[in-house]
Amino acid sequence: MTHNQAHNRQSWALVTGASGGIGLAYSEELAKKHQAIILVARNESKLEEVSGQLRNQYGVPTKVIAADLSTPEGINKVIQQTQGLNISTLINNAGKEESGNFLDLAPEDMLSSIALNCSASLLLTHHFANEMANRGAGNILFVSSIVAFQGVPLIANYAATKSYVLTFAEGLALEMAPKGVNISIAAPGFTNTNLAAEMDFSSTPIKPLEAEYVARYTLDKLGKKRIIIPGFINKLLFVLGKRLQSRAFNSRAFGQVFKTVLKKKLTLEKSTEVPS
């Protein structure tokens, strides 16, 4: 067998948004399981740094693809640079959030979120699920959110994108199961990542989960459970929302939480507004 054939037979996990937060935690957890990893994000130097750490610490093969997945060029770059590789696991984790009053947010930022959170997951899944179905095996994890189960004021667009991810993956999971492709959805709540950096939890009983815990918990249940919700409080919110409370009540309740955790940011934005 040639070196190239051995390389192509190697099974790879592809993680999007791998340069930090939950994506970085997924990459580390997979490396601990001796899984070769393809790291995808925009920041090439950060990816190279993570790649070196994983190779040195866990001795796993790594590959870096610097790409902006909110653009067609970024998607094509990932598809081209993985030609001939056996992608056995796809972690659709890359995402962005814009929070604040809807009328103050830039439409292009919100459209960019839809492209990254929804379109990128759709396009990468369509490509790699085809290959997995041909092989009769594969795992795909979509990272949605606990906010996906209802509309949420102050993050209306973000919650809607996560709702798309949830519904899309739920339907696809049933379609792909007979083809040997396992699909699960992670729905974490507040997690210590750069997405939560502008939120202040000091006046709430909420304690954000650690990214390492979220990654480990959801990876362990990948393919065994359809919707995976890490953390007791998140599970409780999910059960209350499904069984006892109306969607309208949930929207108001989540809106209140975001009004509280974003208070500093919203106050700052108000104070920097230029009077017309």
C-alpha cells in the first residue's frame, strides 16, 4: 500500500469553528480518542497553533483549512481540500451571534449569521453525507442551542438560525439512519466561549457551562441520542418548555434572561448613540 493510499484510508473528523470555544473543545476531545482531525475556521494562525498543540499532546494527524464558511468560496475550499479523504465524522459547530435591539443591528451582519449558521451546515452536510451514505457509515453532529425551541427577543435572528439547524437535523436524521449515517443535535445553553463574552451573569442564578464539558457530554451521546442537552438547568428548561409552559411564556422568559445578561451591553450602546 502506498503512503497516499494509507493516508486516504485514515478516518478523519472535520470540525468547523475549531479555533476556539466549543469547536476547540470538540477537537481536543476527538484527539483524546486518537481521531485524526481537520480543523476549519477563519483564523489561520490560531488554527496552526491548535493543530500543533493537538499533534504534540495527542500524536494525532491534523489538517488545517482556513476558510470563511459564510461565503461560497469558503465552502468550496473545504470541499476541494478534503477530496479523497475519508471524513467519518462531521461536527457542524461554526456559528455567530449578534445580540441587541433588532432595529439597531446591521442587516448584513444578520444575513452573514444566516449564511454561517444555516447555509454552511446545509452545504457541508449535503457534500459529506453523500460520501458517508456511499460508504454506509458516518456521524454528523449539529450544534444548535437551548434557544432554538422558541423565539427569543434581543437575539431573534440567532435563535431562529439555531431553530433551523434543529429542525433540519431532526428531519435529516430519520432520512439518513437507514443509510448508516448517525445524526445528532447538541443543544447547549450558556457556555463559556467568546460568544458569551459580552454577557454578564452576575445578577442571575445562571452559571455558564464549560466548553470541555459540553463537548465531552455531546460527543459521548453522538449517534445514541437525537437531541442532546448538556447540563441540568438546560434539561429542566427544555422539559418545562415542552411539557408545562407555552411557547409565548418561554419567549418572554428567555427574553427576560437576555435583557438581564445583556444589560451592560445595551446600556453601553445607548450611551454611545449619536443624537439625531
